[in-house]
Amino acid sequence: MRKLLLLTTVILVGLVFIARLFYLQVYDNTAYNIFEDNAIRKVYNYPKRGYVYDRNGKLLVANQPSYDVMVIPREVAPLDSLEIEEFCQLLKITREDYDKKLEKATHYSPRLPSPFVPQLSKKDYAVLQEKIRKFEGFYILKRSLRSYQTNIGANVLGDLGEVNRKTIENDPYYTLGDLAGKQGIEKTYEETLRGVKGIKFIQKDRFNKNIGPFKEGTLDTLPQPGKDVTITIDSDLQAYGELLMKHKRGGIVAIDPSSGEILAMVTGPSYNPNLLVGRERNKNFSGLFLDKVNKPTFDRGLQAQYAPGSPFKVINALIGLQENVVTVDERFTCRMGYYYGSRRLTGCHHHRSPIDMNGGIAQSCNAYFVNVYRRIVDKYDDAGKGMNIWANHAKSFGLGNFLNNDLSVGQPGRIPDGDYYDRQYGDNRWGSTYIVSNAIGQGEVEATPIQLANMVAAIGNRGYYYTPHIIKNIEGETIDSKYTTPKYTTIDKEHFEPVVQGMFDVYNEGTAKHIRIPGIDICGKTGTAENFMKIDSVKTQLTDHSIFVAFAPKDNPKIAIAVFVENGYWGGRFAGRMASLMIEKHIKGHITRTDLEKWILTHSLEDEYKKPYSGEPFKINGESTLQVIENYATEENYPIKNQNQSDVKL
Amino acid sequence: MLRENQRHFKFDWITIILFLLLLGFGYFNIMSASHVGEITSYFDTDQLYGKHLVFIGLTFFLIVLILSFEAKFYEQFASVIYLVAMLALIGLFIFGKDVNGARSWYGIGSMTIQPSEFAKFATALAVAKYISDLQTNMTTIKDQLRVAAIIFIPALLILLQNDAGSTIVYLAFFFVFYREGLQQVYLVIALSLIILAVLGLKFGVVITAIAATTVLTLVYFIRKKKRGSLLQYLVVLIVSVTFSYGVKLFYEHGLKAHQQNRISLWLRLEKDPSKLERMKKVEAYNLIQSEQAISSGGVSGKGFLQGTRTTGKFVPEQHTDYIFSTVGEEWGFVGTSAVVLLFVLLIVRVLYLAEAQKSQFSRVYGYGVASILFIHFTINIGMVMGLIPTVGIPLPFFSYGGSGLWGFTILLFIFVKLDSNKINEW
């Protein structure tokens, strides 16, 4: 027994040690990662970020150097007051600033570099560069910032911001202080644009001093420059769209139907992309982001889900033909609305009656489409089955789901199916009469402007579309094949011709004849969508949204467009005019209908938008008067040329 | 007999091989931990590892010298050796040189010698000599006190030189005394005191008192035949609680601030987060760096001379007391468990040989060797991994330094010599 005490203790201690070592080195230890090794300093070498060009080769986004004066407080040599005076003058700061900044940097870390004066102007940099050597502990750090060559397209181009902790955790490529795309093209093509940063591994000691290259630099890499990209946007058309959208809220999306390329993507109100560069970025971004009324960072062309209104009728016409429940020539009567027994399910405006499909589309007859829609749903004994087939057709136009493209934001919209109503009303406890609003694009149907633009592109192509996308060309790469492969709708080609003719007659004799553009055969469809808002928890109707979709020319269309103007009243009033102008701008390159242009530029909806927040009762639609503005922007004075970012004020 | 013919060569080669393995592996780790700049040669005496290689060379002369003496010499001169060692310790108060606040070095030219490293084997010899005396009976209080005095003298001298770590080493002799007949009750008392001290510090005197009462009550009811009087139990209880309170008082007022903080960190006594944060940066800096170095080694380590924390000198004192963290970083779990295994094998081997000795002197000395190696091994590696509070003592045969290496070598090889001679004992 006495012999065993030390023996057992020795063996016990040995086992405890091995267990502890196992815990430290095997169990608690993930594979060695040099990036997590704080004995190795990682020095990054940032490559040039790729430039962004528009479809005509115009440079939109480039880089600019930025110079920060950095300080390592411990290494600051004592300066006499004259020297400090000189240094302060060079940096254009006061003596108090100097003391305060140095104290702040020391507080952060005496050993690590802190920014002392960020983003010197080029002039100050040139002077300081010569003299910085005199001031030990200070040095100039060169960074690269984005330089926008334009002040349009903020929602398209996006911006760069410092990566947050979550991004760093998810993607080990990034380190604190790195910039990455936050919105727009900068976000979706981040990896293409940014390139790959180079890295040097340096062995350091416990005083944070460099000892030398780690493993003789064999693991070091060179930076790979980011690639330049060309986007499908036509910057002139984009700028024109933004000009038209001034003083209004809404979105415009224009697509080239023959390729799915997005020609313009306007949201209103927008902002100047230069606001999100440099020292003021955080302040400006908060200002934009927190504007919950105007929501300038909300892309209404991509994210706003509105009831599509009458443009959706053409989809019902196509489904009706495909499902063989209506013929082109069949006429329906309209008694200023659709009656179910003696109950009016939906109203209509004054037009000739009875009316065939061409007239139904051109005159936008509600009753006609309720008839067609009910026939589609009621084709089978089970309304659920009918709805599913209907939804399937509608979805084949890219509605009711994410487009799955290269835009940083998007919304799915909504195409209800049988299951949807089963959930709403209970299994089989509903019928076609419950849901007739879908016939005229109100009800449960919702779509974003880009979905509507894509929908008309598919109609213009007579049955197929290319996924709308913004990338045209990446230096040395081919673009994703999903953007070059057509997607076919479930509607047979021959059914499109009568519907296209109907949309053509919208311009010829229908709801849009006053906005015809001489020399261009436009096919379009107006829309007017009722909308409501909760004001002090009372559901209040606001002025209708003005909607317009169109494509042109009628054969081999070059442009498909959807325009949505919030509270713009009827479709032809704002949206239709704007769509016509955009089409003319794109096809002819100049505007002949200057009367239309002037009307749009001189009319503002800003008063209209203030109404719900005024706290007073207000009138809507026809009863209210439209605001006219005197000092309006035109193409000449709306600045779309190069502009120095320092001139920009929020 | 056959064995008699071979007696001069009957050294225990297992012990010697284990010793050589530790020495060799230790050298490579010292090289990693101490080199400055490029390694141009393994024998670069401008570098610490080169110097250590000189120490190793001298070690072999020392071994030859030790083995060439008659085994009887050590027994006969044990008292003289002890006396010389004690004089050397006393001399420090006059001729000694301060290094890091401890006055435990003689400076001879550019060299320094630490006599406390040599006092260990001298004490082991003296203890063996005293216990193996025919008239000594370890069960008597008189002999217990005398043998305690033998270890108390060097322990006190070393403590006075401000080297608390080396003082703790002398606790190792408890194992020797226990093996040689010290009553069981001492073991019980020793364990109880350790438990009382830790309980008192960690949970306070009240909880300790409750725990002690519970244990004593249980003991009272279990021991049906020899219960003793209740008064005895009460005395034990009062002594226990007083001891626990005394430890707390000593911890709060008797210890130096850094010692207090080391214990506080070990038992996680500090509750104030800002103070704890500061302690982590100052007192626990070595420990945290060392633990990080060890765990960053993973299963197979980063490779010889490839340890980034070792190369960057992140662990202070890495070539001396914290040498094990180099093993951890560069050789991984494979290397560290091998070192632990080598030490366990060496100690067990010495123990086995000690038990096989015919002379009591050799056995007691062998036990002393095993105990001293064991306590260094336990405290050093335990500390480097954060299992026990920081105590600055070297890892035998591994840590950089001449005195330590020679002290341990002499300690071990006197036993190797004694063991080789066991056949001559009657």
C-alpha cells in the first residue's frame, strides 16, 4: 500500500495531463488557420476595383485615390510648438484639434495605426507629401474610393460600404475595414469588380514588431485586379427617365425584349450616388435610409409590389384563348359593369357595348374580362383546379415569383392559386365570383414594375422572354447562359396576334390615343389601380395609381416598358405619357411630342403625397386639383454631366 | 554468478535511454524557442541553444565522473555533501547576485550558478542517509522532526532568497517519508489540509465549516466501534475551520500581490470583470500565451522551427519554464503526449528500481529522485497548461540552463550508480 501511493499518483497525473492536452490540442482545436494566427501579420494589397460602363461604352463608375493621414501614437516624436504649428497648418486643423485627435488615437491604441485626418484633398496631399517625413509617427495611407462619373442611377450602380462583422464571419475573404458592394451592381457583381486582394504574411513578435516574411514569403500572393463590367443600362435613357420621374414617386423599367437587357431602371425619388462616397457616407446613408416617407433607398421599380390593374387584363385574354373558353370574336355586354344576378361585382366606364376581345382590350372593359376570367376558373368543376391552371399560365410570364436575376433586390409579387383561396376561405368554400377582381388586376394579384415590363416583353415577343438582367459584358468572360436562353410562356404563339392588335388599338382608338407618337407603332395598355392607406387606423382611399405598360415597335419590338406612378390617377395621365416619351427617346433618340414632355415636367405630385400626412381631410382623384410647378427641370438644366463630388450637398 | 561478472556495466539502460531522449528532444525545443534570426549552425555558441549544447556536453563529463566514484562514496559522504550545499545556499546571502528579484545565483565571470538546483540531490542524499540509519525509526516523533529539519533548512534558505517555486519542491519528500513508515494519519491530514485550504479560498469559511461538519458527522456514524468522544470531533472541527480561516487570512495579507493573483486566477476568485481583464493582461499573460501556443499546435503540430508563436517570442520565458509550450505548438498532441509519457516512464522506472534495491539508503534515495522529478514534472507542465497556479520551476532535462540540467543529471545518475551496485550489497 505504501509502495503504491507515489506510483498511482504519477500515473494519475500523467493521465490528467494527457486528457488536458487532448482537450487543448485535439478536441478544442479546429484545423490551423493562418488567418486566425495573430502571430502572423497579414498585409493586404488591394487591387484596382473594376470600372462600370453603360451599354454605349460611357464610363459611369471609376476610382479615385483618397489620402488618409495615419498616426501610430507611440512612434510620434516629441515636436516643439513651432513644428506642431506647421503640421497643423499643413493639415488645416487647429492646435486643439491636434491634441484631441492624438489623445483619441492614443486611447484607441498606442501601438496600432489610427486615422488622424481622413481624406485629404489632392492639393493638401501634394503639399503634405513632401513634408510628412519630418513628422515621425505620422504617415499617409492611400486608399481607393469610388468615383461616380454621373449623378444618376444610384439604385442601379449601388455603393460601397465597410463590411460588417456578419459578412466577415460568413466570408473569410473580408477583413475589418474592407469595402464591399452594398447595393446595386456593386453588390451583385462584387466578386467580379473587386478582384482578389494580394496578401503578405509577416511574422511578428509579441511587441507587434515585424520580424520578417513568414516562410520566406512563399505563401504570399499578388493582387488580381477587378474586372471592368459593361451594364445594359442606356445612361441617356436612364437620365431621361429620372428627369421625368422628378416630383413623382414610382418606378420605370424598360427592357429590350430581344435580349432581356434592362435599358433603364428608374425609381423616384432617387438620390445622387456621390452622396454615398467618402467621409460623409454614413451620415448621408442614414439620412436616406431613415426617410420613411420618400424611401429613396427603396427601389420602386424592383421592390414595390402594386396591384397591376388593367395591364393584367391582357394576360387573362391570352389565358382565355389558350384554355379555349373564349374566341376573339365573341362579344360580351357591358352595362357599366359586371352583374352577378342583380349584384354589380365590378364597375366600368362608358364605352360601346357589346364588345369583342379587341374592343375589350382597347377600351379596357372590366365586364369583358370578368366574363373571360370566370370562364377560365369555372372551366372545370373544381374552381381550385381552374385557378391553379390560371395561375400556372400567369406565372409563365415571370409573375408571382422572383425573377432570379442579377439585381441586388427584388420581390416575388403575387399570383394566387387554388391553395391560396383554400387557405383564405376554407377548402372549396369559394367560387369564381369571390375573386373576380383578379380579372382586372386588382384583388390579390400583385406585381413589381420590372415584372410588368418583362410581361409585356413576353407579349411583344409573342410568347417568350429572356430573364431581365443588367450585365451586358464582363471583361474576358461570357455572361451567364440563363440570360441568353429564352423562357417560353405556356401560351401558344398564334394567340398573341389578336391581343397585340388590341394593345395596338389602345393607342389608335382606345384609352391612350392622345399620347400616340407619330411614326412609331406602339402597343400598350393603361391601368388605374385603387389603393388605400391606414391613416390613424382608418382605411382611407388615396388617389389611384397610374400604370402603363407598352412595347414598341409592334413587330420586332426594341423596347418593353412598365411605368408606375403612385397616386397619378388614371393610366394615361402620368404613366402613359411617360412611357410614350421613354419609347420615343429610345427609338428616335429625341422628343417630338414636346407637349407631352412639358406636361410631365411641369406637373408635380408632391402635394398629393403630403395629403395623408397633413392630418386634414383631403380630396382624391378627379376632385383634387393637380399641382403645377413653375421652376421645372429640363434636359438642359438637369445635371447629368460629370460633377465633382465635393459640390454635392444632401 | 553470472551477474557478478557484468557488474561494472550493469547500469540501467532503460533509465539512461529515457534520460537521453528527454535531453535530446529538449535541446531541439530550446533551439526553436530561443533562436534569434536565421539558424546557421546547430553549434552556434552566440545563441542560447548553442550555449545549452555546451551545457549538455559538460553533462556527459559529469555523468562519467559520477559513475566513476564508488557507490559507497555517496553514502559515506552524504552528510558532507549536504553540509557543502547548505553552506553554498547560506553564502548566497553574502556573495549572491539578484536575478529577477531572486537572490539565488552566484556569478562567476559571465557564468551564473544556482546552488538551489544542487541542494536538491544533496538533501535527497542526506534524507536517505538519515532514514537508512539503523537507529532511525520513522514512526517516532523524534525522528520525524529530525528528518523534517533536514528538508526544512534548505527550504527555508531558498524561501528567504525569494524563490518560492523551488521551496515547494521540498514537499516532494513527503512521498519518501510516507514510503518509509510515516503514519497513515499524516496522509489524511495532508489531504484534508489541501482540501480545507482550497474550499476556504473558493467558497469561504462558512461553507467549509458546513462541509467539515458533514464529513465529521459521517465519519462518526461510520466508525461504530472506535468512535472516540464527541469532544475529539469538536476539536478537529475547530482546528479545521481555524486552519481554513487562517489560509484565507494568509492569502489576503501574507502573500505578495503577484502570488495572490496567480491563486486568484487559478481558483477563479476574482469577480470584478474590469479587474479580471487587467489580471488577464498582466498576471495571466504568460499563461494565456502559453495555452494558445499549445492549442494552436493541434494534433501534429506546426513542425520543427515552424511555430509562429514560438518564432514571434509570444510566450515569455519560453526556453526555460515555458519550454513545454514549444513542444505543444511545434510537435502537437503527438509531441506533448510523448513527453508526458517519457516522464511517466522515467519516474515509474526509477520507482521500480528503487523498490528493487537491497540497501535502504539506495531505496530511499531512489524514492527521493522519483519524488523530486515527479513534483517538477507535475508543477511545470500543470502550470504551463493552466491546471495549477503559476509556479516558476523548470522542467527537468528540458528547460534551458546549466545549473538545472546538472542538478537533475547528478540527482539521477547518483541513483543509476547506486542501482548498478546493488549486487554488491549484502
